[in-house]
Amino acid sequence: MTKLLLLTLAIGLLISTSAMAQTQVIKGKVLDAQADYPLIGATVTLAGSEPVKGAVTDTNGNFKIENVPVGRQTLTVQYIGYKSISVPNVLVTAGKEVVVQLKLEESVEKLDEIVITSESDKDMPLNELAKVSARTFSLEEVTRFSGGRNDVARLATSFAGVSAPDDSRNDIVVRGNSPVGLLWRVEGIPIATTNHFATQGTTGGPVNALNTNLLRTSDFLTGAFPAEYGNANAAVFDVNFRNGNKDTYEFTGQLSAFSGLEFMAEGPLSRANNSSFIASYRYGIASLAATGTTAVPYYQDFSFKLNLGETKAGRFEIFGLGGLSNIDFKGDEIENDDLFANPNEDAYVDNQLGLIGINHLIRLNKTTYIKTAFGASTNFNEYQQDNLVKNAEDVLLEKYNAVDASTRESRYTLSSTLNKKFNAKWSLKTGVLIERYDADFSVIDRDNRANIPDDDADGIPDYYVTIRNLKDTYTLSQLFAQAENKLTDNLSVTFGLHSQYLDYTDDVILEPRAAISWQMTANQRWSLAYGFHAQTVPTPVLFFEEEISSGVYERTNEDLEFIKSHHYVLAYDRNLGADWRLKTEAYYQNIFDVPVESQSGSYSVLNEGADFIFNERGSLVNDGSGKNYGIELTLEKFFSRGYYLLMTSSMYESKYKGSDGIERNTAFNNNLVANLLLGKEWAFGESKRNALTFDTKLTTAGGKPYTPVDLEATRNNAGREIRMENIAFSERYNTYFRWDVKFGVRLNSKNKNISHQFFVDLQNVTNRKNEFVRRYNEVTDHVDLVEQIGFFPDVMYRIQF
């Protein structure tokens, strides 16, 4: 409430001081789309300007347009022999210069003069080798969409084929696949997760440590991705940090009820070689209502990127990301409907994540370059649990430490890619990725285990049992090559091969990829893609130590092979006008060599990732299978004339077979996911420099399958929950529904290079209590329903200067 009052007072003051028109700078670089070399003499003009405002690129491909009115502008880019593009919806504010990177595609037909084509495909990915199931996303989209909590992972849930009906976490379920199948890449370096409070082997969490103010336009791929990407069966988040402003110092301050307080600075390091820096620090205490628990989570993160400019030895960039988070669950202080805590336990969770890396790019000639990256990352989790021994009157009698667990996985990554453009038709991309893993897992337990004696009958097991004490290293090596042949300006083919070798299991896999894209008419495009993908078994499963006799533990899963899948995707895109697009994709994914139990049972690794922890099993074999198939529909009106609209729907099936051979729903088989997003801006003030904004999002999804609790068996097992695995995932939670509404204002200050943005995001305005889980409650001795988060208002204020 205090934050809301302060922000309301601040916005009132800012409105009163905003009075006069303001201009800004648009600058950037124009590059060849295939080889990334600068295009000298390309013209960039501001559409609709009178007199015409524009610039011509210099010998480095740079351009600069000054005195651009604030508001939304359109850029037109032209170059002889290349397809010209029109880039609409460039948001210009008073507080920050606009820096863009524009890429033109060389015409196969060798145009003798500039030909103005239609507006650029605003949904197409940056990676031109991705012909299907890929989408680019920008900083503005992350901050614009309602209900997103300024989280790039939650942005993806608005896209077709993506489901995340869980308000407490940002796990990304793509086409029925487990979130474990997602690959995060930051500046080309694979990283286990980008989230605070993430546990080993998972990719999601309650709060993302990626600061969206630091990101540049990046790619999200959902299937049959190019040969460049490996060790993923579901999707790829290919995220990049932007460079700081190389000409002037700029600052951003932000306060949000969910993401916390942050400050960012950027500017030149040396104007002589165009070097720059950008750095951001954030400290957050998430609102109680937003996290689904009365325990208060604390988190902080720091991100940066140093662009050291062009040198004779090439271009060097240094980047990094670090995060700390912790939360204490006190059993006596939580409610029975708490999403995570247990009233008979005190639990303490600490997390650390970090990434440091360096990129180097050197050109061998105009059309050939090598990009090399080296990075080191770590992900540390510690969990401590104290059990509370109470009498029948719920009075605390004793408190003892029951579980002490920690996991640390560090990676040392070397990546090098050669990119070669032979001519307008042919290009090649090939590279190597080597990851050295260092794992250190430890678990000691005396949590009421049946095989630990209690000789003094005080309710406390007499000693600890070491469940896991693992220190090991292993290396995953990947090679790839992918070529593109543009047969004509309207027909292109890509084909490639990815390979992986895991020295821990001595497992080798070859993965062919291919795609074809046909621009049938000026407004219609067909695409077809195939990909064979493989992923290593998650480390909590691969390194699981099974108790084979009393007190004796062995790794019984260490021989498991890659999990493999065939992806088939058919896509159709149709432009319904200058700003409207219709897109549909049909897909089929066949998954095999899935780890399942050696004895007849319903367990499958495909269902892991549905919770914070893994349901670990031993003596697994690669005999399981699964399949995902469905159709996706997207109707989108890109932002123009003051509004945008996005409608997505996905109808799909996600099935699996365990070792018992019975086909069942996976834990992620919602069957239907649909989104409706709508936004409108009203410009006001002199020269229409300010704007009032309205955004809303409606989401619905079919109920998640779940396995019912065996209440009687649980009671006979000292309260340790047992589920009816013989009828696994046979029941469903109720349909998920949520409506978010967001109001905001964007202001450009009087005679100063200062801009302000303020919004109130009313999340789940109907206060619908969607079902979270049905689980055994030790207090009530029944299976109780735990509901998700109800209505929650998020507020944010941002200042740029």
C-alpha cells in the first residue's frame, strides 16, 4: 500500500510538469542478414516526416537520425540489390536514445534498383535458419503485456503452443513437453536456469533473474529447431544482452511490487573505439499474495555487459549474471492452504546462480566470421528441514534437524561458430560446443524414515542416513553444421546435422535437421520442417543413488542413454493486410528411449518437472515412449493505429507409456490452451508525445491431469504421501481461467531528456481461485485442495534519463 501511494503521488507530479514537445535520436547499424557485414550507403528514412528525415550508413554501417519526435515511428531501409524493409512501431521516448540493428536480405534475383517491399515480418526470428515454430520477442512486449510480471518467461505463455497454468512459477510447458526439455541460452552460453529459487534439474521458478531492461530482441523456438541447438527436446530460449549506449550516459530506475527496486546505468567506456557498458542491480521482496505463501522470499541479482569495441584482434564482449535468493518457511506461521509449506516443518531454502562469459568475434573476410564464447556458470541450492514434534493439542514438544541437502552444478563452456556467406543463394553455419560439468550433490536425512531406529521412543530418529554424497565431473560435446540454399527469393531450403557425445555414458547421437520455406504469394507462406532431437537425462535422475541394501547406495541409472524425439511441423502463414497475420501450425512429436522403471509401472521421466523436486527412481531403463501432437492457431494484429490484438489457441494431446505398456496422459496434457490479448494507446499532449495505455489478457486452459492420493496407504506410511500409480494421471483439476487488466501512462518530460512510465496491473481481476494441487494434509489427516493465487495488483514506475 505504501508503494502504491508513493507511486500515485509521483505520477501526479510528473503529469503536472510535462508540458512541451521533445525530440530524440534514432541510431543503429544496417547489416547483411546472412553474413552480418555492414552495408555502406544504405538509406534509413523516417516514414511520413516532412521534410524527410533520414541518414545514410557510414563505412561501419552506422546511421544516426536526430530530432525525431517522440511517439511511435516507422523506419524505411533501402539498399541496392537488397530487399528493402519497413520497420513500424519504433517507440521513441524522451529519456533514452533508440538503438536498432537492422538486417537486409540480399536478393537472389540481383535487383538493379531498390524495390520497396511490404513491411518486415515482425514475428520472424532473428535466426534465419529457423523456418517454423520460432518467434522473436522484444523488451517492449515483455513490459507491455498484462500479467507478465516483467518476466520474459511469462511472456512466452502468450504464444501458441505454450502453457503455464501455474501462478506460482514460470515453468514453460511447450506442446505437452516437460519444462525440463527447455534449453536456456544467454549470449550463446547454455545455462541450467535463469530463475531464483530453482531446484536442480528444473528450468523454471517463481522469479526470473533476467532483467528485461538489459535484454535485446531475442528468439523463442518451440520445435524442430535448427542444427545449431542441441540437448533439448521441447523448446529454446535464446536470450541476448544489449550493448550500452556508446555515445552518451543513460540511466533507468524502476520500482515494482513484484520485481522490486532496480537501477541501471549505461554509457561509453571509450568513444575512440566505440566501447560501452551496461549494468543493472535489482533487489526484490515479492508480495505475499504473488508467491502463494505467507513466507517472504528475498532475492537480488546483478547483470552487466561490456562491449570493448572493435580492435585489430576482433571485437570482445564480457557479460555476466548473478543472483541470490532465500526464503524461510516456518510451520507455526503458515496457513493450511499455503502452496509450499508444511505446518509440521520449518524449512530454509537458499539459492545462488551465476554466469560470467566473454565473446570474441573476428572477421576472416567480408563474408566470413568466427564467433567464440567462453563461459562459466553455477547453480547452487541448499535445503534444510527441521521437523516439529507436537502433541495431540498441537503443542510443540521438540524440534530437530531432519534433512540437510545441497546441490551445486557448475559448467565451463566453450563455443565457437563459423559463419560463411558464399553468395546470395548459399550460406553455411558450423560450430562446436563443449560443456564440462562439475557436480557436487549431498543429502543426509533422518526424516521419520522407517529403517532408522528410535530407541528412546521420543519421536526423533537416532541418527542420519547419507542418501547422496556425489562429487563427479563429465563432459558433453556437440558439433553442428547447417546450410541454407535460397533457390529463389521465394523458396529456401535448410539442412543440417547436429551431434552429441556424453563421456559419462559414452553415448553418441547424430541428429539430422531439415526445413523448406515457400513464399507462395506475396501474402502466403508455407513451411515444412523435420528435426531429430536428443537430450541428456536430467542429473537428479542420472546420478540417483538407490538403496540396494540397508545403508548401501549405488547409482543404478548411470547407464541411461539420451532421450530422443522426432519433430514434424507444417506451418502456414497468411498476411491479412498491412498489420494482420494468420498463422497455423500442425505438429507431431514422437519421443522414445525414455527412462522408465525396469519393473512394470506407470513412472516415466517425461512427467518430471511438474514440481519443485524430482520424483526420483532407481534401476531405470530406456524403454519408455511418448507422443505429442496438435494444431496451433494465431491471429495477430501488430501494433498500429494505436492498438494491437493477439489471439492464440492450441489443441493438443500429450501421451506416454511407462514400463507397463499402458498409454496415459502426461502431467502436462491440458488438451486446450487459449489466450486473448488486447492493447490500446491514446496519445495526448503537444505533438502527441505522451500516451495513456490499456492492456488486457484472458487465458484459459484445460485442467492438468494428476494422480490421486491413496489416503489409506498414506496414513499407514507415517503421513508420507502415496499416490495411486496404477491409475496415474487419470483425474484432472478444473479448467484454469484468468483475466488480467493493466492501465498505464507514458510521459516525456518538459524540455529534458527524461521519460516516465507508470502502470497498475490488476492480475486475476475475477479473483478466481484456480486449483493448484490436491495433497495430503497432516493437520487435517485428509486430502485437501490447495488453491492458486487470487487477485493481485502489481504496480510499476520506471524513469529513464
